[in-house]
Amino acid sequence: MQTHIKTGLLIGLLALSVSCKKFLEVRPVDTLSGSEFWQNQDDALKGINGAYRLLLDKFLESTLYNTGDFRAGWWNWFNKRNLAALGRNDLLSGDLGSSDGSDRPKNWTQFYKAIAAANLCIDRIPGIPDPAFSQQNRKALVAEARFIRAFTYFYMVRLYGDVPLQLNPYETNIKPRADMLAVLDTCIQDLGSCEQDLPISYDDPTNRAVRATRGAALTLMAHMYMWKAGFDAAHKQQYWQQAADLGKQVMDLGVYQLLPYEKETFQTIFKGRSLEGIFELSLDINYGVQFHSLIAQWVLHEPVIHSSGNLYGGFGSEITPKREFLDKIYPSGESDKRFDLWFDDPYSNANPQSAMYLKFSSVSNPTTRDYDANFIMFRYAGLILLRAEALANLGQNAEAITLLNMIRTRAGARNYSGSGGPALQDAIFLERTKELWGEGHFYYDLVRTGRVMDRNQCEDYLTPEQFQRRGWTWPIDLNAVKNNPLIIQNEFWSR
């Protein structure tokens, strides 16, 4: 498979119906987009919006958003063999199938479509001839395209490890996979060169969190450094410090808030575009953006409403968290608003499937259960805990505890009053698990901290040998391997 998508995809991109005969095939942009495009600021905005939509389409087609929660296990599947395959890390299983989207994270084609669109924006926006298009606005939109590209590469690294790095929309040579840490270094340098060009916020509230900002770029870089720290032990102290510093910069911007966890208000956070949101992918069924992936609906839709239509003729979800996992993260006798607000009847003895997960209960239609809430990628609570983790790793315990207790206080949980070191690090990890459950971070946190090799943390844990052979990755789609002779399958999946 070739390693560069058609760079002249703009017309199809704007129609949101991009296709390619061969993955990452390159053709000169002028042969497809014509001279009538890239003429003004509106064209530039269309290009940026098209790149966002191409990225969103990847999440709409598959289980991608949920794999960060499913792959560690700790779920009752109730005859869902495809989900069970994810939970036991059997990603070559025949139970994963294209009809429900459970096999599609293997295929990185759609990611590279988004990258190609971003590359095209970066290349063409500076040369737009419209004199009314200010240099400040040009730089901001180019920086936004760089953010989209960097975020896409970050997500791919967490899925596949090493990936081909494509920054030039016109390059035609096929490429091998680049080392994932080098990919992240490139993205960090790229973002660092332009994050000042991004706005801190947007005047239009409909753009809140769904378009790149300075805070989103700083948060993304902090996540990249924390990932690098997990795989480059020689420099982990440096990376932790950089992540902590970036987290402070985000907090110092003064534009994000921890919103109250109350019954009347908590759903606004997970609907999206709240003051807590840092970066989200926008879903809105009023504009025809609907989430139909069945495998994702089981965790995000069915736990939302009591439904009598499941296979068992009862109410509730066809998947539920295991009791031992809930007991671990929510110890008996300890108050926590998140447990009270997000879980409905989780310990039912009469009908275990009556358990509901209400965190994402912003559905607009109780009959069709069309999901009408954004994919939340980064939010303020997660950034605070990421910074707390970095500080705890550095031995800066007092500040780490202060940040941890900001999250616990909002949740109505008792403050942490223990010591530093491993106890504090474990407490922060547990807090991230509770706070971000259902938002797709858990498995990636297990991987980058090495906890994926701890049977007490991960139901389907990896041995050190399996971890080194990249058992935490997804297998790469066979078409990519067949069509590009330079692409080598992840070792763990070379069976």
C-alpha cells in the first residue's frame, strides 16, 4: 500500500465523500481541485472543516473511541463476542467484523485522509491571494491544521506504535513506519513553533472546544511527553517536567473550569462545548452527524436508557462493568458523586442487566438513541490529573496532592492525605480511571505507565515479553502491508 493519500482530495473532501483507489496515492493538487479553489478565507475554513470531518469519520465508523475502555477487560459482555474479543486482546479474532465496526481500528486509511487534508491546508493557505485575508488569520488556520495533523498522529501512535510520517502533500515516495518517539518529537516541535498563533478562545460559543486553541495544543503536547516518558526511561524526568510545565501553562490561561457535578448540570459537561472542554470532535444530529456504530452504541447508548428490547427481554445494557472493578475504583462506604450520578443500579441482584451508565446520557431521541454528544478527547479535569501525575513522578508531592484534591473535592470524595511516592502515583492513576471512565483513556494510561503488565490493574494483562513485542498495539490492516512492501506488521501480530 502506498504511503501518501491523494493530495488533490479537496473537492471530494468538502463534499465529505473522499475516496481513494489505493491508500495514500499522490496526485498533484491542481489536477483535481482546480484554480477556482484556495482563493479566500472562506476556502481556507472549508479546508480546515473538511480535515476535522475526515478525522471525525474515523471515529464514526468503528469502535475506536471505546477501545481505550474495552481492551483492559473488566466488563460483562452478555453474549457480545466481538466486545469480548477486545477485552481479551484477541484482535485477530473472527468475532471482530466489519459489519459492526469492531475490526476497523486496524485500518489507518481514514487517519491518513485527515492528515492529507491538513497537509494541504498547511501548504495552500499561506498563498491564498485574497488581500482581505489577514496574516494573523492565515497563521491561526495553518496552526489549526498543524494541530489536526499532530493530534491524528498522536492517536495513531497509541494504536499502532510506529507509523509512516507524511508532512509533504506532494511527496510520492512510499515510506516505512517511523519510530513512534520520532513521530511525536516531530509533532511536538511543529506544535511548539505555532501554538502562539492559535487563539486562546473563540468569540463564537459554537466553536468552543471543537476547534483547536492554544490550550488544546499545550494539552496535546503534554500528553505526548507523558507517552514518551513511558518508552524512553533515560529521559523520563525531562519529559515529566515538560508535561508538568505545559499543564501549568494551560491552567494559567484561565479559560477552563471544573464544572459542578450535580444532577442538574453534570450532563452539560459530557454533551460537549462546556467550559471544561479542551478538545472535542463535534457531533450534532441536527446537522446530520449521527453515531451509528453498533459496537459503540452498546456502551454509549444502551446504558443510557432503560430498554426492554435487548436480547434478554429485560431492562438495561448488554454490557456492564464487573462488580470487582467497580469495588476497586469506588470502595464501599466512600462517598463519590460520580458513582451516584453516573451509575444506576450497578449492583442489582435481581437483574444484573438493569445496571445503567448515565455519564453520556445526552441522547436526543429515546426511540432511536441517536448519540448527540461530542467525542470528548481532552477536558480540564484530565489535564489537571495528567499534570498531577507528572509532578508526583518528579517528587513534587505537595503540588501534586493539591491538584489531585481539586478533582476529589469536585466529586465530593474525601481528600487524599497520604504520602508521596508510589502511593500518591497510584492514587492519581486511580483518580484518572474514575474521572475519565468511558472517555477512552484507561488502556492508554495502562500502557504508558507499564501498568498493563500488572494483573491487578488490567484483567487482560501483558507479560513483559508481550509488551516488548508490542502486544498493546492494534494489528495493521493486511492491505497496508500488502500494498506497501516497506510496511512491517507489529511483531506481536505477525502470526
